[in-house]
Amino acid sequence: MNIFKRRSFNYANITATLALVFAMSGGALAANHYLVNSTKQINPKVLKKLKGRAGKTGAQGKVGPAGAAGAAGAAGKEGAAGKEGAPGKEGVTGMLRWRTAVATAGKSESEPATVTLATVGPFTVTGHCYESGANTDAATYISTSEKGSFAQGYSSQGSEEPLEAGEDLQISEETARTATATHEANFVGPNDGSWAALTADGSLKLDGFGTQGVWLQGESGPACSFSGFLVTE
């Protein structure tokens, strides 16, 4: 009697066997494939080596607002000097002014009390204050230390001829005059009474205006007052 019986294969056995095979192959497949949901699941060293393809260039963005102004740069080198300009017109060399007085008049025209008003080059302008009979007179004079100089006032006052050194002549067109006894004020402006002086070589020219007055403050004096100016050229 054969104790070993041949096992018969039925549908149930075959189905169970196939299920076991598929289960074993599926586990092996799962063991070789992983599902990655985050970069944290990747080793950092490996992550650094992963590089994708460069994408297409995107559209140009809008212009941003201007940035703050930067600090000023260092000053540049000084430029070359420009060309020398044309000389200007000759200007006035200088001006002298005076305002002074003489307290007491001199005895006469030949012995006046004098005061220096201005000195320029060889010329000296002086104020003369003197008694003339019953009157007190005041006038402006000019003198020169140079022979051959010229000095002339308005209406031919002064001299058309060259002067002698030390010569002293009246240059004001008019003389201020009033009765000494009344001490009535009298003031004489230049009117058209300008005057001029010129050195012998023509190197210095004066143009001046002078005023003179007597007893302008009444009896308390001073007897004579002088003011004016001259311009040198």
C-alpha cells in the first residue's frame, strides 16, 4: 500500500501560491524605490550637487525707485589759468577832501592867516583869511615848488602862463566877503568855479572845486571856513 498520496493541485492552491509570489516580489520592489516629499529627506552633500537645467530668461522687471545720492567725490585738479584780459580804462588816481577853518583873520591880503587844505606833488592848496578894509575876506589859493607848472581857475582866474617856483596865486573864482563889524555870514560855492593844475612835464594833473565862507557861525567865529576836494590824474 503506497503511503504517499499524490497531492492534487486545485484552484485554491494555485491562487495562494501566486499571491505569495506577488507579495514577495512587491516587497523587493518597494525596497528599491523611495518617494521623496521634501529636500530635508536628501543628504545635504548630495543636495548641493543636484543642478537642474537653466530656465528661460524671465521678462524684465519694472524700474525700481532711485537710490539715495552718494557722497560728493573728491575735487578735481585745478584747471590751467585763462588768458590775460585786456587792460581796463585808466581810473581816477585819488581824491582829497578838506573841511577846515581859520579862527582869526590876518591883517591884510598880503599878510593873511592861512591854512593848508591839500598837498599833492609840487602843489599846495591853501585857504587865505584876511581883513580887507572894513571887510573880512576868504579865498582859495594854490602855489607850486616847481618852475613851469600851470594853474588856472574858471573865467581865467589864476594864470595862463607857466608859474614860478614859490608863486602863490588865487585859484577860486570868487572871494567870500562880509563886513567885519556885522559878522554877517557869507558863503561862496564853486558855482562854475572849478580849477586845474598841471606839472611842467604833464605827469600830474589836478582838478578841484573849493568853497569859502566868512563868519558862518556869526560873531562867535571862526572868521573863515573852507571846504572842497580835488582829484588827481
